[in-house]
Amino acid sequence: MQTDIDPRNLIGRKAFDRKGTKIGTIDEVYLDDATGVPEWAAIRTGLFSRDAFVPLEPSEVVEETLRIPFDRALIKDAPDFGVGRHLSPEQELQLYHHYGLDVASPAPPPDRDFGRLAGSEDT
């Protein structure tokens, strides 16, 4: 996604799938806990329907709309976690898998030798 846009300016914009079919209107934007970068958007898919979560990467803002590079059917079938709540790491993982996106590798395990001198023996 374009990183120069304020995530607050996404709310209220129309969202379209990769074929140009309207999906709905952006209700909320979710930021990554670690970086603060906009990561997900919740899109109201109709008057009486639910919000669908979509990834902001690799989506892009084009002429005041959000263009999402997935089919409308896939977007509407995304897991429903409700809006207005924090997304847990498990929920984010479900969304990444739903969209077939790569998930960042977990952090390496801590260095168990940290603080020991090289060549010293454990006694």
C-alpha cells in the first residue's frame, strides 16, 4: 500500500476488488502492533451485512478508492472477527492464510550463550 497516506483518510473510502467490482466502504483501519503501520481494513460489504477484513498490502489507493487485488467472493468469505476489537496474532494468521499471503518468519530463539565468554567451560 502507499505508505504516504494517513490511515484515518482511508475510512469512508469505497473499496473495489481486482475486477473493479465494488465491495463496500472502509469502516476501520487496523495498525500493526509492533510498527504502527496500517495492516488491515474492515470493509462494510452492504447495508445489513458484516465487515470483511482485507490486507492493505498489496492493496493500493487509486483515485480516492482502495483497490484490493483479490476477488469479491474471496473477500466476502474472509473470517469474521467483528470490528472495533483488537486482532489477535492468531486471527491475523487466519487472515493471512485466507488470502494466501506469506507470513513473516517467527523471531529466532534467544541466544542461550549470551553473556558467556568464548572458550569458558561450564562448571
